[in-house]
Amino acid sequence: MSFVPGQPVTAVVQRIEIQKLCQGENLILGFSIGGGIDQDPGQNPFSEDKSDKGIYVTRITPGGPAEVAGLRMGDKIMQVNGWDMTMVTHDQARKKLTNKREDVVRLLITRRSLEEVVKQSKGKSPQTVIEGHRATQGQQRTKHFHNC
Amino acid sequence: MPAEVKQEQSPSNATSLAMMQEPQEVVEETVTIEEDPGTPTSHVSVVTSDDGTTRRTETKDMSTNVKVTKMVKTVTTRTVRQVPLGPDGLPLPEGSSPLSSYTDSIDRRYMKNGGERFITPQATSTLTRAYNNSYTDSYGETPESQYIRHYGLHDGYTDLTDNYGSLSRGINFRPPRYPYIPNSYRPENSYTLPIRKDDYGHVAQPQVPMGSSTVDLNRSQPERFQPEPYGLEDDRRSLGHEEEEPYELEPDYSTANRRTLPGANRGRTLREPLRDVHRVRGYPDDPIEAELIDERHPYIHGMYSAPLAQPERGSMASLDRMAGRRSPSIDSIRKDPRWRDPDLPEVIAMLGHPIDPVKSNAAAYLQHLCYENDKIKKDVRQLKGIPVLVGLLDHPKAEVHRKACGALRNISYGKDNENKVAIKNCDGIPALIRLLRKTNDMEVRELITGTLWNLSSYEPLKMVIINHGLQTMTNEVIIPHSGWEHEPNEDSKPRDAEWTTVFKNTSGCLRNVSSDGAEARRRLRECEGLVDALLHALQSAVGKKDMDNKSVENCVCIMRNLSYHVHKEVPGAERFQDPSALQPPGSVGPQRKKKDDAGCFGGKKAKEEWFNQGRKNGENDKNYDTLDLPKRTEPSKGFELLYQPEVVRLYLSLLTESQNYNTLEAAAGALQNLSAGQWTWSNYIRATVRKEKGLPILVELLRSDSDKVVRAVAIALRNLSIDRRNKDLIGSYAMRDLVSNLPSGQQRPAKNLEEDTVVAILNTIHEIVTDSSENARSLIQAQAIEKLVAINRTSQSARETKAASHVLQTVWSYKELRNTLTKDGWNKSHFQPAVTATPKATKNGKPGYDDTTLPLMEKNQDGYSTIDQRDKDCKYKTDDSLADLTEREPLKNDTNRKHYIRSNRPAVSLVDACDVKPQPVDSWV
């Protein structure tokens, strides 16, 4: 999936709901993420388009909540609880995922196999097609100037 | 309902001056912020412009505007009435002496213009709306108790709200037709009605110039009062709702009003064309009376009957719709020539009107007019409106001082500092502070503090604000909202800070005034409870992971500013000034080249152990003040808190977690300030930063997109490297990140950092390579020489050239490195100052970090994670952030590890994008 900044992006996505697991004081999801607009996209082994600065699932804890929920290594996270993840910094993504006040995380993810499935069997795909806008990175800054 | 919020940020002069004198310190930033946005429920539009040095944000509460707009109509109505009815043919405001002069002119204008003016008698929904708004605004917000008191007697009105509503309505309808108000509706303690009576009764009535008009007036009155009260109530209730939710007309309304403003300003001439059309029709001789009549009619026919016909319709929207049916197009309503906005002198004159609601409406209208309109603000000032508004701040009625305050807030915003001065010149600042002490109304407090925030953006007013308001703002706002308590009750739980608008405004104001130089800093530091409360608020922010908001930003900026020059300015600082006793000489003296002093190293070691102990025993001080530090008999308080090593952790938390560039910059700046001095405390701060694993955090921020964050971090690193141990670590692990921020050759890196930042980085590099050939070697390995030579030869900036030249000379001074350099193809000429360098430097004497007395340093990329990253690079796998920290941690203490890592560094090719780019991070969640 490649994007043109500022243009809508269309992707086949799957919803995955993960119930966080209590581990000591922390609520964990059992996977790790890489990527983000502040990271070097060229080093992301999972992305097709090496300029893709999206957030990717890099590792999954065996038997952890994420694995149970069907998340896989290499999945690209499009949204977390409705928040766009295609144009965020690594840390922003991490924070959205680790929000202490939420013990359930709803992800919209996309992976290559989903795209292929859809291509092969058009019409009966269980996945939802969402459309989102890619923000240009410059916009990210402006939020700091708004009064909160 | 703040109508306007502003923010301004400007770099303070103090900053640059300070920088000049002591380059290695962070200087306080003058941050000017004006006003906060309005109520949460309102629409807020923000206009932001960032020109690099000045940031200005205006926020406007649209719903407020709408209200204000509507009020205009009300005001107009009354004015019209008053003028003709005045005892001597002059407008009523005689009672309010300050305005009498304007009254005169208004009158004349009315008369004169009146003759030309024209109003067609037609019912329109516009009128209706105006009426509705009039009560909503002028009465809806009046203390309810008043009305309840009056009408509570009515059997039918058990519901207070309903009573209130119907009452309001009654009053609103009645003013013009006072004589018809039933006596039973006039409780003795009602101030509104009696006043009305005065105005429209004995005074006004006899003055009605036109007999026919009077007749009309009278005739219309019965109609008004015939409707059943219940119908009115419903109507009123709906109005209440409407007030909260802007409806569709709002933008148009605003626009319309705005559009006519200039006309109002200049007199009526501009509007004449509209009316000319109607002039033909001929109308009563007295145009004002005519207008009055016109206004009434629509109300009666258009709006009034509607609610009665459909009493179940409770919402304003439905009213609007109904009205819409009658007058098909909004545009036509707006263009309806029967309406005239009062012009500016009239509005200002109304501020002195004996009837309070007229005052408040006029003030509210002024607020609206002034929004984003510098011309009007100036006109208000020149028409002497500001003293009148300030005078209204002391008005007992909440409605009046609230609206006056709102107007002042808008007037005080903007680049025209004369408006601010005008407020100050009529003692507006003490008046605002007085009101702040008096009122508990949150909205009023927001307006007051917003106004103060605006005023505080102008340098000459800062000290005035401090003199009049510092302790009050601290006691009334900062302390209570911060959650801090003077003497915490053992049972009471510690409270969190509340990020209220009031707190944000007040902290913004203090942030501005804190940049006004040494005296201002002294006053703030010594203001009882201020530092304690700010720290508490920030700790609460860190605890709640809520660190991106404006209030936090303001608090950190204040802390940063107050931390500036603590080692010189704090009472008793002398006692801590003798570092030689405590510190090996080499580690002291930020401006001097340090000697590689073994004693220093040993000394630090001891201290580290000492700090480690402190850490183990818990972060709570006590352990910090052993050995070298004077015993603390009681917990630190007040300004002492500014430089206790405990604050390091706070700032590091902010640096780790906050996404707000201003907060990041300020937190790094605070560390920079605290680590700058030559006193005991700065020694401990420097060591504490290392102990708290702060160095990797700072180095990581060298990759920030924000220029100023990079700059603040670079300077902080420079100060921190006064500590020998820190210098070694920074040299080993930060060089690459530092170098990557340098422009290569003619082209700037993607970041395109400002000159100041590049110079700061160069100076930091210089500091790091000075007295450390090991660090110089790191610099070479980081491929910095090529960049430095390029800057030295081709940079357009004299300061950059000079700074780069210093670094190069220092590097060349290490004979043991020359062999390496030569192998890389460099020769002595590359390390000599460019011919033009010196002249350039002198002529471009901008104060900056390039103090010649300061050593220049090389920069390195972040070494802390270099190895890890290298390992992870290709795998795109890293550990979570915690793991990152632990991996880096050994670097701080373990010299061997450092060397090990260094030797592991692959030879870097000249163009190695990988090295420069941020390494991928990987986080477990």
C-alpha cells in the first residue's frame, strides 16, 4: 500500500479487539510495534512500500492477548480505538495503545493477505473497507498551537 | 463566554541579552500568551500563525458572537427610545456623567441622521430574534433569584425556571411599554422595573416628540400583553436553549454585524444607501420613533404570535423556522433597512446608561465589535471607552462587570500595545485584580485572567502586574487549582491539579511576567506558595501523564525562567558559591577550558556513589543533602525547590513524555539553566541528570523536529558536560546526533535548523571535544570534519563560520589525531580559520552562543544507542523503551563499556544515511 500524502487511502482492514491483560501494575497487549512518522521507514521489514511510515506489528508474545485475538506479525495498524495510526509518531501510537484507562483495544489492521483475499473473491469479503485521510506531516505540529 | 482568546509568544529581549552574557545558560523566554479560548461548549476557531518568533493565536467563541450580535438589536431599540424621550431632548445617559459628552454627540447624530433614516414597518423574524436575544442576554444571565423573588408569588409559576423565563420575557417586552406592566409584577426590590419606570415613565414619556408615534406605541402595547404568560414561558425556555447552541443563523449574523461595523464607526453615512431606497416612502418625522415602531411590529406580528400558536414548540430552532417562513430569506432580513446598528460613540455612551442591562449589552456589543478588529479597538480607546469599561469592573452586578471584562479582554488583545497601556493608565490592572479577589464566578475569573494574560504580553506592564496582582493570582488561582496545600492535612489526599481555563490564563500571565528580568524573577521566586504550587501541578501532570496541555507548558516555562541565574540571584546563593572546596577545579568554570583532572574524576565518583545511595533509599531528598550540602533541617520550600536535585526527575519525565514542543524546550531549558551555574547545586544537578538517566533522553531529543527543542537540548548538553563524566559520556554517545544536525555543505539537512541552533550545536561540540582527544576522535568518526570544513568555508553565517572554525582548531590541536586526519585527506589548511571568518563574525554581532570564551565542541550522534541500533537496524527489531533505557544505562557508569562500544563502531562512510537517521524504535505494548 502506498500513499500519496494528502490523498485518501483505501485499504482492506480487519477489526481486531484485544482485551488487555493485567500484568503486575501494567495492562499489556502482548505485541510490539515499530514504525511511525518519526522513524526511518526504510528499515521496516514488513512494509511493501519502503516509504510507508505506518505503525506495524513487529513481534507477538506467544499466547498473549494479541495472539489470541488474531493479530499477526507484520500487520499494519490503521486505527486504534478510532484514532488514526497512519500518520503518527511512534510514541503517539504507543501511548494510544497503552492508555491505562482502557482495557480493551479495538484495532483496525490491514495485511497483505487480506488484500489478496479480497482481490480473489470480490464481493464476499468479511472485511470492511475504510477510507481515511492521510494527513501531511506538517499538520502534526499545529496541534501544539491550539489552546487546549 | 470569552469571545476571544489570544496567544502571543515573542522571544524576550531578556533572553537574548542573557544569552549574550552567559551563553551557556538558557535564557528565560519571554512568552507572551494572551487569553484563553472560550467556553468548552462554544465553537472555537483558532487562527495560528507561526513566523518563527511570534506566535499568535486567536480564538473566538462564535456562540458568544451570536449573542452579542443579537444584543445589538436590543441596544438599538433602547437607544432609540431613550434618545427621543430624554428630558431635554438629549439622551438619557445624563446620569452617567462620564459619558455625557458622547451623549451629546449621539443625540445630535440621532437627530440628524434620524431625519434621513428610514424604517419600514414590517414584521420580520429578525426583529423577533433581536427581542429574544435581548432578554436572553440582558436578563437571562441576571441572577435568577431576583426574578424568582418577584414572581414566586404567582400561583401559576411554581417552577422556578419557568418563572424566570416568563419574567424575563415580561420584562423584555415591557420596557418599551412600561406603563402597561401590571403592578403585581413590580416587586419593590426589583431594580429593573423601577429603573425602567424612571426611564420610560416620567422622563421618557413626556419627551416623546411625535404624537403619532406615541399613539402607535400605546396602541401596540395592549397587543403585547395579551398573550398568555404560558406561551411566553415556553418561548423563554426555548430561548434559554438556544443560547447554548449556536444555530444556523449565527455566522450570518456575525458577518452581518461585522460588515456594518465600519459604517457604525464612521457614522451613518455608509449605511445611508440602504435606507435611501425607503426614504421615498416617507415616514414619521421622527425617524427614531419610527424605528421603534417598526421594531415593535415585527415582534408582535411575527414572532410573538408564533409561540402561542404552537406552544409545544420549545426550541429556538423552531422559532427560527417559523420566523423563516415569514421572511423567506435571511439575506433579506439582514439587509432590512429598518435596522441600524448603534455606532461606536453611541455604544460607548450606553456604557454609562443608568439601566444596567443597557450597560452590559453595550459592553458585550463592544466585545463583539472589537473581536479581531484592531481599528475598532483603537477607536474605542480614542473615544475614551476604556476608562468607562474599567469603571464597570467595580459594578456590583455580575452581568455588568462580566461583560465589561469581556470587552476589555478583546481590547487588550493584539499587537497594539497602546490599548494595553490605556487599560493600565486608568488603573485597569488593580481593578481587574480587585474583581478577581471579589468574584467567584468562574466565567468572570476566566475573563479577568485572560485580560491579564493579554496585558502581560507587553513588557512595560509586566512589573505593574507583578506589583498589583502576583500574590492575588497566586492565592486565588495558582495555588487552589494546582492542588497544592500549604499544610497538608494528614488525612487529606494529595490533590491533582485542575487544568482549568483560569489556571491556564493565570499561568500564561505569570509566564509572561516571569521574563521581565531579575527583579521580576525575584518577586516570583519569593511569592509565597508559587513555586511550590507550580511544582505540585507539574508533578501532578507527570503523574497523570497529562503533559501536553497549555497549562503544563506555562508552568514549565515559568519554572525555566525562574531557574535562570538562580545561582546568582537567590538569597544566600553566596554560601554555595565556593565550588573549589567541593569540586575539583577542573569541573568548575563553565566558560573555561577544563583540564582533564584526575581529581575531578575521583570526586565525581564519590558523588555518584553518594547519589546512588540517595536513589536507593528512595527519591525523597534527605539523602541528597549529606556530605557537601548543608543539612536541611526542614523540607525545602519556595524558591529552594527550583534547584533541588529532585526537580531533575520531573523535567526528565516531561522530556520523555510530552509531545508539546514548547514544553520540551522549556524543560530542557530548565535543565540548562540549572546546570549552568558554578555553585554547589548545579554540580548536583549535573550529576543527577546523569544518575537519572537523563543524558540519553536529552540526546534523543536532538532528533526532534523542532528547532528550538534541538537548540535547548544542545545547550543543556553543553552545560552538563561541565561535569567531566558527563562530557565523556556525551562525547561517546551523543556525537552522531549532534553532527547529524549540522548542515552538510551548502545544503541544510532536512530539518533546516536556524542559525542559532547550528551555532549552539557547534558550541556544544566544541565544549565536548575540548580537553578530550577521545571525544575529538569520536567527532572525526562521526564524519563531522567534512561538515565542519564546509561550514567553515562556505557558510553564509559568520557565527556559524566562527563556531565551526573553533571546533576545527581544537581538533587540529590534538597531535595524536593528525595522522588519522591526514589519512582522511585533510590537511592543516582545512583547520585554519577561513580568511573571512573573523571579519564576518565581528560584523554580524548578533548575540548568541558563540562567545569566544566558550570552547566549541564537536557534535556526535547519539552514541547511547548506537550499538543497539546498529544491531537492530536491519532487523527492525528493538526492545521496548524500557529495555532501551537499560541498555543505555551502563554507558553512564561504565567506562569500559563505552570504549567497547566505541571500538565497535563500524567505520563510517562519508555518506551513511543510516547513521544519521533516527534508528527504528520498537515498543512493547
